Amino acid sequence: MEWKLRLSQFFSLVVLCLIIFFTSHAIDSDLSQYHKELLDIPAREALGGAILGFREIVADLLWLKVTQWYQSPDWSRIVPTMKIIVRLTPHWLTVWKMLGWHLAYNVYARTKDPFKKALLVEEGIQVLKEGLNKNPDKYDLYFEIGWTYFYKTRDYDKAAFYFEAATKFPERPNYVDHMLAHSLERAGRLEEALKVWEKLYITRRNFDKSPLEEEIVSRFIRRLREKIKERETL
Amino acid sequence: MVRRLLVLALNAFKEAIRKKIVGVLLVFALVFIGSTNLLATFTPEEQIKMIQDVGLGGILLFGMLITVFMGMTLIPTEIEKRTIYPLLSMPVRRGEVVAGKYLGGAFTLLFNLFLMTCVFLIVLGFKKVFNFLALKAIFLFSIELLLLLALAVFFSTFVSPTINAASTLFIYVMGLLSSYLKFLGGQAENTIIRYMALFFYRVLPNFQNFNLSSQAVNQMPIPASLILKNVIYGFSYIFVFLILGVIIFSRREV
Amino acid sequence: MSNIVVSTEKLTKVYPIGRNQKVVALNGLDLEVEEGHIFGILGPNGSGKTTLCKLLLGHIFPTQGKAYVLGKRAGDIEAKKRIGYLAENAYFYEFLSGEELLYFTGRIFGINRVDLSKRVEELLDLVRLKEARKRKLKEYSKGMLQRIGIARALINDPDLLLLDEPTSGLDPIGQKEMREIILKIQERGKTILLNSHHLSEIGRLSQSIVILNEGKAVESGKVEELLKRGEGMKIVASQLSKETQRKVEKVTQRVEKKDGEWVIHVPNRKISDQLINLITSEGGSIRRVEEEKLTLEDLFIEAIRGS
């Protein structure tokens, strides 16, 4: 009887080990991105608590420091710290947005060298693209990249590309579509811009949420139609 | 057997829930999680994120401490206090003692997690927020901690409480580092070290797999299939540790 | 022929201690306990009494040999269903009340709710703990713990009861009550294994005993028969010539010289009379003649010294 028990225990262990082996592989493939993020965390922060599963808390504490330094503002500490935060918690969109913004706008504004200014804008965009890579399922960073191209580099075609990508997300606010239309208009693609406004008007998207939305959309439709007519006349 | 298991489990629950250390840790946990409401930050959005981060982190940290301190004494206390003698003189198999103790510890752990989760939800409720993903994350925490408890019960069948605590915590930390083990193994030039690293990566439970609080707080999807895989993974390890514990305890002289 | 409830065949237990060192706690013990008997286990500290109990209950495992309890190998679950056990210095879950302990034990034994309820009432009454039933065990005195312990051991109406120092910690009244309980149980045909230091207790209660020393059985059998061996006469004589001494020693080996007198032990009155005649006829002097009865203490000491 005892040998039967031992045999059943042995077989149970073998079966369980096989289950563990296969599920481990399956989970690894599901969480491969997540495991890569863990390896990306700087050593000090990793040892400081990220390892124990508290990387979000470590990120929050660093963010509190950033908000404190923002009072001065101490950019030499703010930017590197924010870079650590996004490695700790790559899905915290606010930090990616703020980092891209700080580089392309705030640090840019405080820099006198035009060459360095250009590099900062480029760095801001690269940071946002890195964030987008890690968060492709949200509209936010598509929008931020589009915004930076629109206002800082005035590359309206690239801006339109990213705004259009942002419009694929149903949860986006209407201003995303507005910015797409504006980019297309500035890029000289008037018909495409008109289509965007008309689509908003036909679908009455979020008209109930904002009382001015219908008026704004109607105004831009009228304006674009006149512009197209003018261009055809010329 | 089921009846005996439940009787033993209920008794183990009654014993564990009365342990002072468990009570103290639970109180600290509830105060810690409750006080996240006082976090003052830049924007309400950030405050909600921090409440969730700190709340979930607190649930995991205190849950882990409760698990280790409770699990390390479940069986040694019986032997130390000599209540094992009347227990084993009854028609109870050694394996039933191990399983019953584990179940009792599991009930205690889940009860504590439930209380911590309630406080967490109440704090979020004050901010008029409900995050269903956080509940998924807490569910996975519970699997993680049940696995940790099984590990502690396994060790308690043959080592003293102090060595048990140290060993359990060591394996827990190594389990959290297992992604690094795999990475280091991949980088190693020496074949033996590479295979050893891979071996430990496969053998040690990867506790990081259960920590999806980052995804929960940042509203990333946590698919049901991933949860199911983690449940199967976790429970397989639990059964492995319990079976090993039963084998060891069956041969142990008291 | 009555059933054998407990038997051991060359039962040996060796404990390793440190490197290449060991302690032989039991050494080839052969034992049989008949059904319906109270069987006493005697021996000095370290003789193997507790080891024997632990082996019979399956708390530890034999190094060699076998042990059988109620027809099954020692430690078998089926056998345990019919065993009741009271450990020395009973240890129970402090957080339970006396009543809760009995219910817990009863549920482990699989006794149904109705029967269990009745049984708990009976046992609390038997051990006089009805008033203290709701108090936590940590508030019980030593005597109360012993009493709840015996109640716990009886919850399943066992066929075999193992009692390890059952009167430990009890006052004289408590000890008397415990003895009465034990006898009542035995009257119902149960078998009791009694492990105790108290020779008088063992002597009063046991039908059979085994005396252990250094892991071996140095004496065993029915108490009555063992004590009968030591019955006889004691002759105290003086002024015995060498020739007379020789003749006396031919009759009995049990001759001691003490303070100038000869103390001669003989098994019965007939031989005693013969020797008295011999001594007086050869010029010796008879100081006194006494009847001798062997006590359990004498038997115990003789057995231990002899081994």
C-alpha cells in the first residue's frame, strides 16, 4: 500500500512539474514585454524596491520629488529623474507627456544655443516615440507627438500622420480630430481636412458634451469650403 | 478525509487568526492603506494613481509578511507545544495534518486580504473611483501569497521557524529576481553558469508574474487567459510544495 | 485464549546522536498485551517506556522489528480509530475551551453530531468539568487538564487506552478518581496500557506488567505470579558453624550475612521448618522467623539491579 502511495506522489509531482514548465513558457510569452521593462530599470532603483514589486511606489516617490523640484525649477534633476520614472513605470502616460513637453518646450525655452534647441525638440519627440512604443494602445502619445510636430517643427504632414493614428481610438476627445483637420489644412490638404470636419458634423460626435462644438465644426466646414472654392477659382 | 481536512483547517484558522503577530500586521496594514487617503499631490489624477500604487503595494507587502510569519509556525508550533502528540494519536494521516494546516493558513490569509481590500476600496470610494483591474491584481496577489504560504508550510515540515522565515524570504526574493537570472544566464559565457541560471529560472517560482499592479493602475488590459495561466502556474507550485511537505512530514519522527 | 491487542517482535529503536554515536532506546523487545487487561509499563528514566508508547502510536518508526496494535501495524489509521491516548503532561490547543476540544476530537473521529453531543455531556460529567466547559484550556489547572485529557481520550469509546502518567499533577483525591475511572473502563472490557513511575498505582491497577531497563524487558508477566515468586519465609539465625552453613546453602542460595547474623530466605514453610530443625540440632540459634511477601518495589529494584 505504501508503495502505491509513493508512486502516486511521484507521478503527481512529475505531472505538476510538466504543467509548471508549460504554463511558465506561456506566461513568459504573454509577459515578455513586462519582463523586458524589469530589466530596463536602473540598478539602484531596482534594488531600492522595484524588485520587490514596489516599482510603482518608487516611481511615485520620485514623482513627488520632481513636483517639488518643479517649484525652482531644477531641470538638471527633473529630466534625469523623469527618465528613471518612465523606466520604472513605462505605462504612466502623464510622465511621458510631461517629459516630452519639458524637453521640447521648457528646457528648450531656457536654452540659448539654436543648435541645442533643435536637438531638444528632437529629443522630446524621440522620448514620446519611445513612450508610444511601450503604450501603443492609447491615443495620448500619438496626440502629443502630433502636437510637437505641429507647433515646434511645423512639420504638418508628420503631425497629420500622428493625429490620424490618434483618431483610431474611440475614447479620444474631439480636439484630436480638430488638430488632424488643422494639420491637413496647413499641409495644404484642404479636401482631406474638410472630410474630417464633415465626418464630425455628420456623426455629431460629442456634440452633446460641448455646447460650442457644433458651432466650431460648422464654422470650419464653411471656412474650408470657401478656401477650396477660392483655390479652384484661382 | 475531506471532513477531517476541514476540521483541521478550521482549527488551524482559529489558531492562526489569534496569533498576535498576524493581528499586529493586519492593523498596520489597514492603517497604512487607509492613510493613503491623506496623500496630497499635484492633481487628483496623480492622487488616485498614488493611492492605488501605495494601496496595492501595502496589500502585497503586509500580505507577504503575514504569510511568512504565519506560515513558518503552523507546524513547528504543534511540535513545540506538543499538541502534535494527541493529534497524531487520532485517525489522522500525516498528509492531512500538512494539508489541514495549509488550508487553515490559507483561510487566514484570504480573510486578511479581504479586509485589506475592503479598506482599499473604501479609500478609492472616497475619491469616487472604482478600478476593476485593481481587483484582478489583488486576485493575482492572493495566488502569489498562497504559493508563498505553501513554500513556508513545506519548509516548516523540517526546519525551525527562523530558518524557515529566512529560506522562504530568500526564495521569494530570488523568485522576484528570476527575470534577471534568465537575462544573466543568457549573457554568461560559461556554459555551466548559463545552464545553472536557466535551471534556477525554471525551478524557482517567478513571483513577478503575479504582480500586475502596474498594469492595473495604468489601465492596461489584464486578459482572462493570463490570469488563468497564472492560476494554473501558481496552484501547480502549491501542490508541488504540499506534496513534498507531505512526503517529508510522513517520515518525520515527532 | 484471549486476544492479543498489542504485540511487539524484536522491537528496536536506535537514535543517532552526533557523529558515529547512537542511543539504543529499545533493544529487541518482545511483548504481548491481552485484551481486557490493564498492562503496566515500568522502568527508570530512559528505560524506553515513552519510546515504546511513541512506537505503538506511530509517532516514531522502529529501527528493527515490528509492532502491532489491534491487529494492524503500529500507526495504522484503522487501529487509531480504536485507540485513546493521554499524553504525559497533556498538551492541548489553549485557545479552545474544554467543550470545544472534545467536539474537535469527536469530529476528527467522525462521530455524528447527535452522538457526539451526548458523549461530550457524559464525559464532562464523568471528569467533573461541566462547570468549566466553556473556559479556555489556558485557564485550566494541571489537574483539570489531566481530566479533560482523559475525557478526550475516551471520546471515541476506544478499545485500547494508552495512558502516560495519568495521575501526574493530580492531588490524592484526583488520583483516586482517576484510578476509579481506569477501573470502570477496564470493567467494560477495554484494554489499558499504563505507563507510570508510581509503583503503587501500577501495582493497584495492573494485571500484567513489563519492567524495562536500558531498552530491554528485564521482567514481565502477570503481577500476581511475579510477586508470588518472592513469597516465602525469612529465618534470622546466629552461631552457625561452617558445616551448618554448607548444609543450609545446599538447600537455598539466598543466604546473607548481616551484622553477625545469617538471613536465610526460603520459598515455603515446609523448607523453613526443615532448616529450623537443622540449625537448632547443630547448635545454631534461631533469632526470628518471618513470613515474606515480595512487593512490586522489591521486584522492580531486583529486576533493575539484576539486569
